[in-house]
Amino acid sequence: MQLRAMLCELGPSSIPSLLPIPEIGTALTSDGYPEVPWLDKAVSSFVDELVWYAEALRRQRAEGMPY
């Protein structure tokens, strides 16, 4: 959360959602596959929102910057 405050000064956009993964050491297998049942849905929702914002920003930037 604190990183968002610093990043806004640097200029990148951020999305409203977070993807917290408590106990990351036990949430994934050694190969990187989810061990917890909720992780697939959480990641899917987070990535869907990230893609939506990326596409919206690309469209708006193609129209020109407001400043």
C-alpha cells in the first residue's frame, strides 16, 4: 500500500484492486501452481481488471495527453 503513494509521484498508473497472497510460501507449489482453491479466481479477476485498465489507458493516450 505504501508503494502506491510513492508511485503516483513517479507517474505510473495503478489499478484499484490488490492481489494479496498471505503465506505465499504455502500458497504455491514449488512449480508455481496454486495450492489454495481461491487463488485461481483471485488472479483471474485481478488480471482482468489490469487488462481493462491497460486497454483504456492505451485508447485514451492515443487521443493525446490532456496537458
